Amino acid sequence: MKEQPEKTLKIKEFLKQVPLFTDLEDEEIDLIYQVSRIVHYPPDTLILSEDEPGNRLYVILTGRVKIALWGEEGQEIILSVLKQGEFFGEMSLLDEEPRSANVVTLEDTETISIQRKDFTAQMKKHPGILLKVARELCRRLRNADKKIGDLAFLQVYGRVAQLLMQLASSQGIVTKYGILIPNMPTHREIAANLGSSREAVSRVLSDMKKRGQISTSGRQLILHEKLMDTLD
Ligand code: CMP
């Protein structure tokens, strides 16, 4: 069942503003509206589940959703939060693989969704739509790359900090500046010890220096209280 005329007009006006559809003529917006499905979801509703098949693309009319992955032990990784005018579900629509993530509403949310065949028909007529989807995919991939980089950095950071604590307890000398480790292994040795790369270890140590957590001189390193605070 379709909406009241006033609401219909509002939705069509909104669709014209959605970046994905700005190239479309009024009649094409009408067509999209006719073949679309509008659904309202309360907060905390699972709209799409990871691994299920899917052939619809969703545009958020109102509200916000999170894109999330859930680990075996229930831990959640939020990949992104999408708001009004943004779209999701394009991946399964394009590659015909199962949904890549879970999509859950964060608040009252209304979506308009269209099926693969209807979206594909518009994409063929207006290659500009495809370009916009591709640009958005690039933006999301860049964000994901950054997240992977940050996670890898945090992992090495934690391992280096742990090693420094071990060295401090085995050979550390208490000074008024902090705990002095008189004979530090080289970055290469630390990397080999931690199963990491020399570059990653150097990056972590220089980050710790910038934060005032450590200072170094030759093979000597001083652990300042700041680093120990972060490990509490
Ligand atoms: P699809 O795989 O069809 O269903 C889940 C959707 O979540 C996916 O399409 C994208 O729209 C969205 N999605 C998956 N991964 C990300 C990500 N890293 N950033 C933003 N959105 C994503």
C-alpha cells in the first residue's frame, strides 16, 4: 500500500535530493517511487543480516543505522553509521553475493528500497548513478583500510608496551625520571621477538616518544609514568 498524497510528494521531493538520484528526471523518480517499498523500523531492529541473500538497495529516508559485524563471542565491530540520504545493500545488489554485514537501526528509521532489476535499469540509463555508487564504495574502502591500519597499530603498540614492561622488570633501574632500561634490543630484534616488522616497531616507539611516554638515548630507554598509566 502506498502513502498519502502529501507524504508521497514529500518522499519524491526527498528522492530528487538524494545524491544517488540527482541525475534522474521527474518521471524516473516517479517510476522508482512506484516500484519501491517504504518501511518503518523501530530502534534496534535488524534490517539486514550478514550472510543472507539479498537483492534490494535501501536509501534512508529518516533515522540512522549502524553497519556491524558480530564475532563468535558476541563482540561487535561497527564498520559505519549511515544517516538520512545515504544508502546500503548495494554490495549484494551488485555482486549477487550474500549480505556482507548486519544493518541495525539506531533510532526510528524509515527506508525506501528498490529491487536489483529496477535499480539496474536506472543504472543502465544513467551511468552517473554507477559512478556515484563506485565513489561511495571507494570512500567506504578507504575508511575500512584506515580501520585495519589503526587496529594493526594498536596490536603492535600493546605488544611493544608489554615487552617494555618485561624489560623494565628484568633489567630496569629506578631513576627520578622513570624506569631506565640500560640495554635495549634493536628495533629489528624487538620486531623479530614480537612477530612484527621493524617499521611497525619504529612507528610505535616514535609515537610513544611523541606522547612523552618514553625517551631514548642510544641503547638506553626511559619509561615514563605516562606509559605505565596507559597500561593500568
Ligand atoms: P550488503 O553487503 O548488500 O549488505 C550489508 C551492507 O552494509 C553492504 O551491502 C553495504 O551497504 C554496507 N557495508 C558493508 N561494509 C561496509 C563498510 N565497511 N562501510 C560502510 N558500509 C558497509
